[in-house]
Amino acid sequence: MTLPASPAETIVRIWERGRREHPIDRALTILSLLSGQSRGELAAMSLERRDAQLLTWREQLFGREFPGYANCPRCGCAVDVALTVDSDDELDDRFTVQVGSRRVVARLPTTLDLVAVAGLVSVDESSRALVARCIEDGGEGDRSAVTDEVMGAVAAELDRRAGLSAAAVALACPDCAHEWQLELDIAEFLWREIDIRAIRLLRDVDLLARRYGWSEREILALSPTRRSFYLELAS
């Protein structure tokens, strides 16, 4: 995967479009503008593969380490977080589960599945609907043989196979020693970084355009080193 010729301009384009979108759609926008793949192709990709691609692009844009902080839910103490995340290059989107004498065929969920269940009211209802969509063969040649036992077995296997799409970090508070799990949503984390970087870039454009009369495209095409140098001169 190679970054576009002007990563800064691409970041601003992602931000301009993504700030008006639902988080589900933002992930597709990020990938489509970075990779050039169609949104339809990306939407049909498993969430694990989607997040693996997001992770790869994030490493190229911002580096391998995930810096941040979290507040302890017990005492409110700020806890610095710095971690790295690895993806599984040997992903298998489809799998089988043995339920009694049945051999159930299922697959990992996709963005299309998330969209399909997004309007359901309760978490339990949406979770059940998501699992049902992922079952391709209930063990008797079709999907109609999906029983509660089959649903439970497939749901358990989906949980077991969930990696990047269900990443969590174990944290401990240095003040009160409280321990908790912090969910890490790769797509949301990357969007926050893009949001911060895009706003900073546009402020740089404003300053340099006023100082030198350059266009937005010319300023964003500058390397980070040259842009930083001109910003120091302009300020």
C-alpha cells in the first residue's frame, strides 16, 4: 500500500467528507480515498479485513504506536496509553461450526451487515440479527434450519474470531489501582487523528496563504518539513 502523492490533501478530503457521515460510512470513506477501492467493494469486505487495512494505512500516516489517554472510571485519574496493534494476515472470512450432527457454514460480518441492523432498537435484537445474517448454511442445506443452538454456537465462534474489530486494552489506574477494559475502535481512533490533523493543516493553509499568497493545493503539496519551515518564517 502506497500513500497518495499528497497525503495532506487526501487527509483534508477525507475530513471534508467524513465529518458529515455516520461512523460506519467514515471507515469506507477513509479506505476509498486512500486506496482507490470502490465503496461497494469495501462494504462487502469483512470487518476484520476492513480494520486490518485501516491499521496498515494508519501506520503509514501516523506511525505504528497508538498514543492517547483514558480517565479512570472510578477516580477520574488521567492514564497515558501507548500501544501497538498487530493484524492477522491469515484471515479466513468463512468458517464452519459443528453443532451436534450439523455442520454450520458462516462468515465474518461486513459493513453491509452493520448497515442492515443499524436501525434495530435493542442491542440484543441487533446482535441476533447480525449473527443470523452471517449464517450461510444452517446445517441442513439452507439457512432455514437456524435454531437457537446454532445461533449460540455461531455467535460464540464470531466472538472468538473477532480480533481488530473487537480490540480491547487492559488498563490499571496508578492512583486507585482500579482495573478496566478500554475498547479500541480502529476506525474511530483513526478518524479522530484525521480530524485533528486536517484542522491543523487547514490552519496552516490559512497562515501561509495570507503570508505568501499560495493556493491550498500548493501548500498541502509541500512536504511536512518544508511546510513546518515556512510556518516558522511566517509566524
